[in-house]
Amino acid sequence: MAAGTSASAPPDLRREQMLSAAAELIGERGFSETRIADVARRAGASPALVIYYFATKDQLLTEALRFSEEAFYRTVTAELDTLRTARERLELLVRTTCVPQGEGEVPGAWGLWFDLWAQAFRHPEIAKDRIELDQRWRDTIAQVVRDGQATGEIGDVDADAFAITFSALIDGLSIQVALQDPVVDPDRAFSIAMAFAARELDVAWRPRRGSTRPAASGRSRRR
């Protein structure tokens, strides 16, 4: 039985254990190489119990990603609340995204998003989950912009339109970082994203010396 699991654990805890196991395994092996039996073994459960909770392997993938994303948003929301300016909040979003692996993050967590995108391309039901997850990310960015507008730091900008472009830019940069592109490393990705935000939002910003890697956990895909 996997460490931290218990056959007599409450239902919510058992479900969380299975999601954690699924997220780890898909990150390590990829979706196609992960079997329900593998998840059950790591979670200390039976394959029948995993199927009882998630019905299909596709559902297990999307739920594992949601599980990983919830951890990301809990961390980011808490940190956003401690920052005073829109510039600092935008920097936090980029830092926690444009990293190959955040501290405390599921190993290979970006792989969850790679697999979700691949499955969503061919499966309408998974595509719906992808839309919902991406929209949450855009909403988070848009809210940072609106908060900056409320304090007068950001002017008359369409927050939703900016969020669409900015999220697409960050996702593209984060993919390069996750794939360890020799040209687009975390520092360059951070500078590109923040320079774009500064131009579009008319926010004072200039590159700082030193690493852009965050102390907190990075986004599961975003990254």
C-alpha cells in the first residue's frame, strides 16, 4: 500500500489519494502509459474502487488535472493577497507559470496539460473540461487587471481581451520552458511576458537581475 494511504480512510480522502497518485503517474509516464491498475496500486486501492470514483480513464485525467490546479490556485490566491500592486501580481502569475518545475509541485505536472490538450483535440467531452480550466486562468489574469484599474494603477484596458492574449503568450512561453528550449529559458520567458504586459497596460516595469524562479510552487501546467 502506498505511503499515506489507508484502506479505512474517509471517502473524500480516498478520492484525493487516487487523484494524487494519478497526477504523479501521468506526470511521470504520460497518459497513454498509465493504467487504472497502476493508479490503484500507488493509491493502495483496488482498480474497481478507482473505476467507482472516476468511471473512465479520461475522467481520471481531467480530475487529476483539476486536483493539481486547485493546489496551484490555493497557493497563488494566498500570495496575490499579500501583494500591493498590479505589477507585483502580474510578476507572480508569470513567475509561477514560466518554470519547468515548481517547489512542491507534482513531478512532471506540465505533462498533465500536454496530455489533456492531446486528448481534447480528439474527444469533445475532454475539450469541454479544457475550456473550463483555461477560462479559470483567464479570469484570474483579468481580475488582476481589474484590481489594478480600481486602484488607478492600470488605465482603460479591456481586461478580458488582455487576459486572452496574455494567457496565450504565457502558455506558449511555458511550453518552451517545460521542453527545456535552449533559447527560451525561465528568465527570458519572464522578461518577454512582463515586457508585453507593461506595454499593453502602461505599467512601469523593467527587468531585474537574478533568477525569476519562484519560491512557491509553480502552476501544474503553467504552468
